Amino acid sequence: MKLMESGEMYLETILILKNKYGYVRSIDIAHEMNFSKPSVSRAIALLKDDGYVTNDPHGMILLTDKGLAIAEKIYDRHKTLTKYLISLGVSEETAQNDACRIEHIISDESFEKIKAQIPEELLKDE
């Protein structure tokens, strides 16, 4: 079964928070995504049931290999599309918002063609 956009957003958020803080709790996700704690708990339970996340012995949320692969793919799309749109003259805020929507629906083929058009120096992380 294909993961829905909301599931991809959760996985991407978990990856970003893990990179930022070194750990992820449900409350951190709720704050980052501006969702209620019960909504996050339900989503995490579904992601757990589908094998995308698990918990460590301290209750911290961890991405499984399956979840990490999707999170990294979506996050790469987000960063790449944001940089591409900015390079076209789009404001950073609009580029971020548009990339967030596009990243979930663009085909692998179209994304790879766009990525191939971006100069290598733009793709490097700051």
C-alpha cells in the first residue's frame, strides 16, 4: 500500500527533528507540525503498524529502514525543489511552501529531470 502524503510528512518531520535534536518525541512532532498530541499519537500508531517507525526503550520515536528511506527521499525532494524555485527567482517562503506540496506528487522521472537541470553547487547542503 502506498503511503499517503500525511504519512510522508510525518516521516520527513521525524527525520528533520532527529537531525536537529538527536531524538524525537510525539510532543516534538505536535509542536513542529502544529497538530494536537492525540492526532500525532494516532498517526504514529498507524506508521508503527505499517513498519515505518518504532520506539526505543525510552519511548523516543525512531524511523525504521523503510521509514528512513521514504523520509530521506521526501526531504531530498523538498530541499532540491526549494533551491530550484529560489534559483528561478521565487521568494524563499513561497519556494518552501510550494516545494512542500510538490514533493509529494511529483513523479520520480520528473523530479530527476528537474534535479539534473540544477547546477551542482546549488545542490550542496549549507
